[in-house]
Amino acid sequence: MAAIAPRADATEELPRATGRQLRTVLILLVPGLLWLGIFFVVPLFTLAGTSTQTPSGSGIPGEFVQTFHLANYWDVISEYKGHFGRSFLYSILATALCLAIGYPLAYLIAFRAGRARNLLLVLVVAPFFTSFVLRTLAWRQILSDDGWVVSSLKWVHVIPQDMAVTASPLAVVAGITYNFLPFMVLPLYSSLERIDPRLIEAGGDLYGNGFAVLRKVTFPLSMPGVVAGTLLTFIPASGDYVNAALLGNNRTTMVGNVVESRFFRVVDYPTAAALSFILMAIILVLVVLYVRRAGTEELV
Amino acid sequence: MATAEAGGDLRLSGVTKRFSAFTAVDGIDLTIAQGEFFAMLGPSGCGKTTTLRMVAGLEEPTEGSIHLGDLDVTHKKPYQRPVNTVFQNYALFPHLTIFENVAFGLRRRGVKDVKKQATDALDLVELGHLAQRKPAQLSGGQQQRIALARAVVNRPQVLLLDEPLGALDLKLRRQMQIELKRIQTEVGITFVHVTHDQEEAMTMADRVAVMNHGKIEQLGAPSDLYESPDTTFVANFLGQSNLVPGTRTGTDGGYVVIESHGQKARILQSRCVPGSDLLLGVRPEKIRIQEAGDEVPTGLNRLTGGVVVDASYLGVSTQYLVRLPWGQNLTVFSQNLGITERFRDGSAVTLAWEPDHSFGLAGDAAAGVDEEAAALAAAASAPQG
């Protein structure tokens, strides 16, 4: 990922590897390359192959033959474009919410927490101690219409009396935001924590008020964390299906839900494979555009 | 050159800063005149940086007040004060170009001709050609000058410099001292310079405040501090001093007579503290060293019975360590005039000096304090060789 790639000028300074060093490097790389080859590259080609298959005609469910039927792609795009739209809408919304909640939190932990810093960091990752599915199920209780959260919000008239929160897009986005928040906070924290506090003092000394210093000094310097955090949130969120399945309704389904049902319920492997490939391609394009836009130069 | 708007003096009254149980700055009263080059000198932990940060607004005083002319800035935010800082290690914004670093303060204040003013400031430090570089592409000395330009461009009433030359090597530091002095004269801004390097403070500042344990030990022009230190700390922190314990025995004309191990010496009354337990002080370069038995011109203070225990030939001078009969070692710098022979280890010598070059300090604190101060002074002057 671009966010963690070493600086170009740093690699240039490395002395040229001798033959012996080169061998050591290769030996060290072997386990990782083997792993990637067997569990990533090969399955990727298998998936690509599956995506252009058509039913064998034997009538046995799950039996497909390779016909290089590229029309599969066109078919799934036209059939599931709404799902793609929702996937990216929800994940972008959730990423934006994560950033809005995560940045102040990471800032607080990095600059204002004092001795509570380590405790707060543990609390950020504490949700991982419980199963992902269980936590999402718990949200169903929290957001249920007769649960205490919704009823007290209704009681103070923050939300209309007839509003249903559970099984709504709102609940899905809230669930995704909650589940991926730590992936936003941790890179933001590590980026903010590395900023020399004297730079912030210098910003104040040079007539920048709190907001100006945040906008012109702190935020630009934390860009590596912002890029890493948003990618770590956005990429898995756009492929997520657990939140939509547990917190949504049948009008909030995302691409992940279709892939899941095509693979495991309907046994329609080519459609699932083609969906996966399109999802991957769109994410790739969006990420490249985003990283370009955010300025790879800042990612030091 | 244009000067800062008539703002007046920087006044600190009873300024105290406590960090829980630790008192970093202990009731400082100080007035720094507009346009003055003022240095705060002291060992690390003496409170000089904390004082500076309170003037900058980066720390809030626990007690006391800070005024700029008639303006009370004690509780103002850093961005609300006409004060700028050159930070230790410069604190240049790494994500901005040199030009944008210098323009930062101008843009925040909404100044109109940012481009012209920033360019002028870069020209002042002779680095206009680096405007489009990033700070990481500059050498330490260049970064130092950019940090200066970034602060000076705002024409603050007071410019604070926090050990600005600490990270530079010796040669560059000497060069920057001259440069800083030139710029200060050119822009006419009050400079408050914090340093632990006594030579730096003495070469640049109009006045120096020597600080120790959160208090000002002595304040004055560099020559006053050097020639008439008030305390043993100042005597040892600014250069080297020979301090011989003795007792006041009387007066002789305008001089105090002090007796030490049976030998008498005179100190100008105006340069001697009251009290009977005294330390007779004299700087090593003021002492003449001559063979024992040679006649000493009348009117000079003398100490007889010395033996050279170490002679270091430094080219420009010879540094002698002379042991007196009671076991105390005195340091003597003898300029290499080429007239007299150099003394060898074991030579019996007499030390003599003009009575006007003596100073008398309070003697009761003699024992422990000075070793600490001498160690600090040695540590502070070590990088200069």
C-alpha cells in the first residue's frame, strides 16, 4: 500500500546488494512469496476463470463449464448496480463518519491524554476482544425501536416519534462506522503522535489560532494517518456484508450480501466471481485516484 | 530600516512558574529596553527557557505579570502577542516550502503584500534562492536562518531566540553570531536570547542576565559581569576565576585588606561584599607569574610560595596551574609575548596582580557551591574547545 511504502530517496541510499546479500534476501522472501502465490495469485486466477463460466446444462446445481462468457460481467452490472451504489455510498459515509469521530479521539489521545494515553489506546482496541458478529448483533438490541437509546432519543425529541432506526440504512452505516472505527483511530494516532509539538507551538507563535494551526499544520502533517485510516476503513467496509445482513433490511443489501448468497445459497459461482472482480476493480480505481489526490508526497 | 511600532519595554514583574512541586522560575523582575539585545544565560534547568516561553505565551505564569509597553500580555494566547520565537531546532514546517514557512505568519495576520515582505525577509538572511525548497533539503545553518527570517518578517516587538545556535558546529556558530547581531541592528527589534554558552551571550548581548535555580544571579553588561561578578556562581560560570578564602582585616585607602594564610591582599571597596569571611577573586589572565625572589613592583597584590604543577603551552598563551603553600591550585594564563622564559613544572613562582583587578565575594558559601558551578561552566564551554 502506498501509505506504508518507503520513501524513494531512502531506498536509493541503500548500498548495492552483493551476491551473498541478494541470496539472503531471496531466502527470506520465499515463505511470503509462496504464501501469496498459493493463497492469493492462484485463487485469483481461479476466480477470474470462474467468472466467465456458464451452467453446464446437466441440471446439476453447481456444475459450470468454461465458455469465456464475458457477458456475465455486463449482466451482473446491470442487475446489481443498485447494490454497488449502496456498497460505496454506505462505505464512504461510514469512512467519513469514522474520520469525523476518530480524528478528535486520536488527537485527544496523542496530545491531551497524559498518563491515560495507554489506557485509552487499549480501550480503542478493546472491542476486538469480542466477536465481530456478536458485537454487531448487540447493535441490533441497542438500535431496536423499544431499546433505551431510541426511546430516550425520541423522548427528548431528537428523532421523530414514528422513526424506525433498526433495519434501516442508518443502522447499517452506524454499524459499519462502529466496527471499523479502530482501523481509523490507530493510524491517525500514530501519525499525530509523531508530530513534533514544537511545530504546533510555532504555528501559534506565528499568529495561527487553534483552528488555523489545525488546518495548516496539524492536519497536513497527519495526512499519512488520514490516508492510511481511510483506506483501512473504506476498503473492508465496501466489501462488508455482516452489518447489512444483521442491521439492515432487504432494501439495504450491499454487494457483499449478494456475493455471499450467490456463493452459499444459490450456488451461482460465476455471478459471485464476476461481482467480486468488479468490486475489486472499482475499489482499486477509487483508491488510486484518492491516493493521487491526497498527494503521495505527503506520505512520509 | 523600519523598526517595530513604538511598543516600549518588555517588563516582567514577580514572574513565577511552578510545575507541581518544582519551581522553575522564582519571582523574576526584569525590564528589557526596546531595541536591546538581551541574553539570558545559565545552565540547563536554571529557568531561562521557561521564562522565554512565558514571554512567548507558551507557558502561563503561576504568579506575576508580563507587560509589553502598556499592554498586559500575561494571559494572552501566543497568537495574540506581538512576539515571535526562533525555536531550538528551528521547528520549520516540513510540509511547506521555505517561502510558505516565511509567509506563514504574514498570511495568518492577513497582510496584503505577502510576496514582497517574505521575499525581503529571505533576502535579509541571503537565502532568497532557496524559496521553493523544502526545509529537509537545507543544511542546519540555512534552516537556522530561515527560522530567523520566519520570525523577523512579522516585525514583532520582541524576538525570542531559544538556544538558536545550539545545533550548529563551532565555525558556523561564530558566523551566525555576527549575522544575528547584524540583523538585530538592521531591524531594530528587541532580541531576547537564551543560551548556556557564555561566550555567545557576551559577544552578542548588550546586557546579560545570569540565571541559576530560577533566579537572576546578576544582571549587567558583559564586561561588568566578567570584571565584577557578585557571586561565586557568576564568577565561575562566566569564564574562570581563582577564589582564595580569607578574612577581612581592615581598610587601606579605598581598599579592603584581606588576609589569607598569612598573606595580605587588597580589594577595591566598591568591588567587595560586606562581611568578614571573604573570597579573594582574580581572573587567571590578570595574574603575572614571575620567578620566586624576583622583585614585585610595589602596589601589586602578591601571593608567594607557589609551585608550578602543570604548564600547558597553547601557542597564544601558556596555562599554568600553580599550587600555593596551603594546597590550593590557582590557574594563570600567561600571554605568549616572547619576552619571558616559560616556567616548567616544579618552578618556584610568585603571583602578582593589580589590586583593582581583585574582587571580593561572600566566603561562607565557599565550599560546595563552586564545584557545582565550575562543573556546569566547564560543561557549558566544552563544545568550544
